[in-house]
Amino acid sequence: MDRSEMHLSSGEQNFISLAFALLLARNSEKEFVVLDDPISSFDSVYKNKIAFCIIKFLENKKQIILTHNTDLIRLLNVQLKDCFNLYILNNVDGGRNGFLPVKRDEKEILISLSNLVELFQNKNGKLATIIHDKRLFLMAMIPFLRGYIHIMKDPEDLYGQLSRLMHGFENGSLDIADIYNKTFGYEVEPTEIISVSDILNVSTSRLDIIDAEEYPLLADTLIQTLIYYHTRMKVEYELVDIFNIPHPEGQVLLLTDIIQKAFKPAAGATQEEKDKARNNRVFFTSRKTLLNEFNHFEGNMNIFQPAIDITEAALQKEVTDIENKLIQLRAEYTL
């Protein structure tokens, strides 16, 4: 039949094409099969089907699967427990490069949220041994705490309290050690007061939060979380301050609102001024560090995905670009 007569969606067509490719690979004389992110662009139903096909069709082949999609890792493990070895592929100047094996403990917290939570609860005493800087650890955990509390019973409105630490134009402070203890039942420190200004002023260079040898992926995740968190807060603070954007107490002011208000052309603006405002809006709304809502973890406990999605060098470049843009705007728009 002609494809157009089959009345298949593009997803169905892609799935059938991939299924045939896997069958061809199964019947190939080659020893190895390499798959490059095979579940990208598929919905959840087809992701499950593809994971099954990978396990079943290619059970007699040695497989190398390249992916930055943590869903695939979990789905493969569901289809056949412990069916794979996990590696981080690293390729950075001056770094430890190649296929770096992920240790079993870290593989388990990547696959299972319950195992990750048990680590944060210090159930086996592991967390206490890997934290290098308790204050930075609690700072980096604020976004995850907020998202996790949002799906829990929350009689003290810890979610609301943490929300006031998630905006750069606020001026609150909280004992994060106390909130961590209430959430996970583990006392990282007796007291650790962290404020909005602390997040704004934190140095994001050479961060050392937890043991990167023992938990390299979690270490990268916490570092990148803190960098995203700090950068987003800094943009909110600077734009509100530079452009005198009002933010009445109790009013929700999102970053997208701030960007729109900051770069809204004035009445009677010239075309050049309109173009300039549009270019500034595009700059901020297209930044990965600002668009990515992972630092709020709203309804998504996938803490590891962002660190897999962007390299350290790419992240640092974007942060530098944003900081330079803010310096430029302050010099241009303030007297």
C-alpha cells in the first residue's frame, strides 16, 4: 500500500520504521548494534513499546545505546531488570574523558525516585559521608525541596515559604536545614538560614557540593541546579531593578512577565526601538538556563535530566552571556 493510504499518524509511521530497522539489525551478521536516542519524538506509549522491542528483538546482540533521555534508562530497566551497564560519555578539554562507568548506587538513584529520596533521608548513612559543603548542598536542594513538598501533605505551607526564596525580587530568608529535616527527617545542620540575597551573591565558580568521585552525576546535577537557580534569580532581580517593575506583595510575577514588562516598547517608539526591545525579549526567552523550569521541579521529580542535557562548558558560556547582557542593560538604561 501507498503510505498515504494507511491513515497512520507520523508517530505510528516512525514506530513502524524503527521496528523494521530493529528487525533488520536482529538478522544482521554484525556483532554490535548501535542505537542513537531511539525514543526521541515518541509519546509514552510508544516509548514503552520501543523499550520492549530493543530488549526482545535484539536479545542476541551486543548493544550500545547513546541517549540523554533518562526515561529510556528507566523503561529498559522495567522491561528487564539490570539488563545494561550505564556509562557517562565525557569529552571535555582537560577532563576525565571516555565512557565513565556509573556506579551501582548512582544507577539506582537515577532509575528510582524512591532510592533517591532514601539517599536524601540518609537512611543508610551515605549522604552524611558524601556532602562536602553543607550550606551549598542546602542551597542547591531548595528547588527540589519545593517541588517535592508540593506533592506531599504540607500543613505548614513549606511550599509557600520556599516559593518566596525562588524569586530574585523578594527579600525573604528561611532556615533551610529545618525545612530539610521536616521533609526528609535528616538533620544536615542544626540551623542554616539562607536568604534571597545569599542565592543572588553565591559564587558559582568551582563549586564542590558532594563527592564527585562517588556520585559524579548527582554532583553535576546539584552544581547545575544551583547555577540555574542563581542565574534565574539574578535575571529577575536585575530586570525588576533596572526597569522599576512593580511587584506588589502577594502578586505572582513570573519571569516571562518580567521580561515582557522590561522590554515592552513605549508608546510612540520608533521601529529601531521596537526591534531593540524585541531582540532583548528574544535573548532572554531563548536562554536554556531561564526557560528550563527544572529549578522549580513542578510535577517532575526528574532531577538528573537537565545535567544530562547540557555540558558544563555550554552552561558556563550561557551564564557568561547572560551576565554580560545584564551589565550592558544596566549601563544603557540607568543613569
